Amino acid sequence: MKIAMINEFSQASKNDTVLTELKKVVEPMGHTVYNTGMSTEEAPLQLGEPGYLTYLNIGVQAAILLNSKAVDFVVTGCGTGQGALMACNMMPGVVCGYCIDPSDAYLFLQINNGNALALPYAKGFGWGADVNLRITFETAFGSPKGMGYPAERKESQNRNAAKLVEVKEAVSKPLLDALKAMDQDIVKKSFTSRFLECFYEGCQDDEIKAFVDSYVK
């Protein structure tokens, strides 16, 4: 599995901690992690500068990476986790769950079978935060998704999760139409160097690739 880790400007100082704990858990499982978020290297950047990411940019990055199949899963977050959650879920092809603790990760992935998690990186992120992250990631990636909880409800839960994807596709614009309808400054400033490295390494959709190319080449 290929996993993108994305965070915005206010949590740049948490980038290294989250990335370290995520890699510590999933790399031994054979998964690959890409860091496309904002780190302390970019922390002095100001709003409007290239590389300065808000939760709106998180939604753009997550949607492009998942829909192009450049990655299989997104781990994201902001101060409360709510902005990242909303920005991801308004985009086609992204089903994001809110995750405060390991049980949230487990139940969301077993019942709702999504492809992204949004975590709060400021609220309650104190002593033992690294431990909570580690156990959350162990829970999220340590067992197959969509197994149901309780187990006897697996069939109906999987059916509802699939139906949610169908409904979202029916009520949403296609991805590229949605991106073209957005403020183009938000789209363009989502294309940071780390994002582009991840995208071009794994993109499997020529139409999405041509769209990104038109902004950066």
C-alpha cells in the first residue's frame, strides 16, 4: 500500500512526529509512506506563498493522489482535524473518517471502509501523543479493511459503504471539473515539490496527469 501523509501550515511542527510514527508502524508491513505535508522547513512561509498549505490544499492533494491511484490511502490532519476532514470529504473519490483514538480508526475502516483519516494534531496532542499515534496507526493498518463490526454485520456494512461511494459519485462533479471550478490559486498552490514527487511516481491516470502537467510544466 502507498500512503500519503499530509498536514497544513498550523501543524508543520508535528510533521516529523507524525511521519516518524507512521513509518515506524507501516514500513515493516511493506507499505510505503510519502510526506506531502508542510514541515518546519516551510514554516516561515506566509499565506499566499507557494508551499503554504491550508486544509483546502489538503483536499486537493488527497483527491488527486487517490483518484490518480498515485496512493492508496491518505493520513491527514490539521489543528482540530475537522478542516482536513471537510476538505477531503467534499472532493470526489475521497472517503475520510475523523480519528481521535485507535477505536475510531478501527471502527471507521471496518465499517465504512474509507481511504483517508483526519486526525487532530493540536487538540489533545500532549504527553503520550506519539504513543496514541503509533497505536492508532497499528490499529488502522494492522488488519484488513471492511471486515465489519460486529462481524455479523459485515455484509450490510460493506453494502452501505459501497452505496455511499455511489451516491457521492452521483451528486459530485467529476474530479477535473471540480478542480477547474475551484479558485485556481488553491489548486496551483497545492502542487508542492513533495506532492509532485509522490504524484508523478505513482500516477496511473493520464487525464489527471495532463491536468497537473498544465500547471507545472
